[in-house]
Amino acid sequence: MSKKRAVVSLGHEALGYTILEQWDAVKVTAKALADLVESDYQLTITHSNGPQVSMIHKAMTELRRIYIDYTPAPMCVCSAMSQGYVGYDIQNALRAELLSRGISKPVSTILTQVTVDPYDEAFYEPTKVIGRYMSREDAETEIKKGNYVVEEPGRGFRRVVAAPKPIDIVEIDAIRTLADADQIVIACGGGGIPVIEQSHALKGASAVIEKDSIAGKLAGDLNADELIILTGVPCVYKNYGKEDQEPIGKLTAAEAKELCARGHFEKGTMLPKIEASIAYLEKAPAGSVLITSIASVSDAIKGRSGTVITA
């Protein structure tokens, strides 16, 4: 039987929120990923990076404040740094877990750029909060530079950046080549490094890309058999968090759209995952989506847990 090609999207729970948490979290995540490899999946892995890129942005900003000769690191550079260090931890943990099971398989991280539209409406209404808390004076300095800030009462000001929609994955051919060679690939980390095409050059954008959105696009571009979204809950629920909360075992894309329209899924949590699932299935209608937690993934691929979405 040929291997099942899957794109696996890892959320914050798979990585933790600090360097030390990440070291511990990726060991648990590696076990779940190794279970998929043992179940004859060929994996392309993408992941979140919210806490990681925010931490890097804070560090680079403070470096500039202390040593004025340093140039502040733009968001695209912070994103690239987070891709490298998160990918490093995942690939080493997964390689070690696979070897402990007698499986010798290359695991590679590809620094991935994703083009965005400079006229995307998201640039006019940025929503993604990043970085440190600032004083009013520092916030005014950011505004003078053309950046956006929001105030959190009692805590200070923080910078916000846009979350535009992805257009093209620049390194998709390299990702596809490694996947076709049955290697495990980590790509499009944190949604990818957002870039804008200018003639033959790629210029980094002051933005972030939703990791769920890029996961759906990556799975569609690779024509993957399955998109597996690992999140903090074992399945999708109707009326999540309410007394009449109800687990959903199976959905069609049409049913998922209807539930979205009726407001069953929260923005910033489950809604982006459902929207990414629908986008993938529109491009790869023969595929399927599995949404579950890391702890439940082994049961979910056997049909004992999780939510499956099909066209």
C-alpha cells in the first residue's frame, strides 16, 4: 500500500510558550508525529510561532534600546529566526524519536517565504498583537514610524501587525521534491515569512500569516491526501464551552460552511481551522481533514476520535 501524504499543522500546545517549555513540548509532539510515520504517513509539517516570534521581537527591540548602534530587526527577520529555531527543535526531537523506534529517516527544515498582496485589506486594519508592552512615549515613537499600536488598559501599549492572506509559497518546489523523496519536511513555519514581490526581488513585509491558512494552502499545493490539524481539543464541537456542547465526528465542507455562517466557531481559535479545511478541500476534493489533539491523534487516525471533514 502506498504511503498516505499528509500535511500536519501544529498549534501552540505542540511547542509551548518559552524556550524551556518548547524543549519539553517537542518531545511529546515528536511521539505523536512518529506514530503517524509508523502508520505509513509521509509527513510535511507546519507549525505556529506566535509566542516564539513575539519573544524574538521583544529581544531584538530591547537589544536596540540598550545598544543604539544595532539596527532594529524587522518582522520578516524575526519570523525567519523563529522558523529556524522552532524547526531545529522539532527536527531534532523527531529524528531522535524515530531512531529510538529503529526508523532512520531524514527530517529537514526549509526556511519558507510566502508572497502576500501589498494591497491586502489586512494591512489597513492590523490585528495581530506582538512584542513587549510599551510606555505611551514608546508607542508614539512607533506610530511616528508608521506602525500600529493598541492599548491594553492597565498594562501599556503593544504593537499590532497585519495578517494578510497567502498568495504563493516561494519554496514549494523544494518542499515538493523532498516530500516526493519520502523525506519529512518542516516548512511554512509560523505561516511563512511574508514577502512582497518587487520586480525580481522579494521584500519582507511587516506582517504575519495565519498558520492555519498556510496549512490549508500547503496541503492543497502538495495535493496531499490529508490535512491533519493538531490543536488543543480532541475534536470540533458545536456550541463549544456551553452547556449544550456537542462533539462533531464527521462533516462535509458544505456543512462546515453552514456552521461557520451560523457562528458556531470562534474567530482566532476554531474558525481559521475550519476555513483552512474548506480551502484545502476545494483544491483537493479527494482529500480529507482530521482535526484533533496531539494526545488523541493515534486514536483519531483509527477513527476513534477527532473530527473528519470531507468534500
